Amino acid sequence: MDGNRSKRASIKTQHPNWKEKLRQNCLRRVQEERAQLLWKIRSSGQQSLNKKEIAETAFRNIVSDELQKIKQSSSSKNQITLVPNNSDLIWEFDGLHTSSSTETESEELMLEMERVLYEDLREELIRRELEVLEEEDEYLARAVFEHMQLNDDQIPLAGNKL
């Protein structure tokens, strides 16, 4: 009788991992809002410390927004939520209120968001450099071809006598 009965899935396996969902949503937002983030960073001037603060603030805002969205979506579905009630808990690294794993996870998320932002920048820079090199190659190939055509009229061929 038990052999024909299908095994029930555990409730824990059906509940989405909110931390992983938060990470994915944050990374997606960094990619989508890359142009706005870069504009903020570039318009801040030459101060590298200020640029770092702008990026960090933007990343924290993204994480807070996405955490709030996850909390709202889980409460609207009447599910038990594992998301902390205080979203500021993510940013408190004083050891008394948070575990070291939470601190590490938050730092890793921030670093990964920064990596995604700058990885896109590197890819864009490489793509632009390749486009410039291709244009330069095309220009040089045309110039060589035109030069060869001009010289064809002036150089007699071996079998032809003038």
C-alpha cells in the first residue's frame, strides 16, 4: 500500500530561498540600472571616495528596495516569511545584532553587485575598442586597395610593352 503512494514534497523545499531571490533581483537591477548608476558616478567629479560612496549608497538602496518587494510579495501570498522584519538588519555589522554569516553574505552581495557593474563597463569598453580597430582596419584596407589601383596604371606588366 505504501509502495503505490507518492511521496509528499517537504514544505521547506517548496518555500523559495529569499536570500537567493534577493541576490538575483539585486544583480538584475544593477544590470538594468547600470546607465543611471554610471551617470551618478561620473557626474560626481574626480573624487574616488565620493564615487565609492555613491555606488555603495545605490547598491544599498537596491538591496533595500528588493528586500521590501520580497517581503510584500510573501505577505500578499499569506506565506510564512523568513525575511527579517527590520531591513536595516542587513547593514548592521556590530556582531551583537547579526551573525557573522549575515555580515559576510551582505558584503558578498555588495561586492558581486559592484563586480557586475564594472564587468559590464569592461565589456562595453572592449566592444568599443574592437569597433574602433575594425573601422581602422577597413580604412587601411581601402587606402591600400586605392593605392594599388592608382599604381596599376603606372606600372607596366611583364608581358606588355609600351
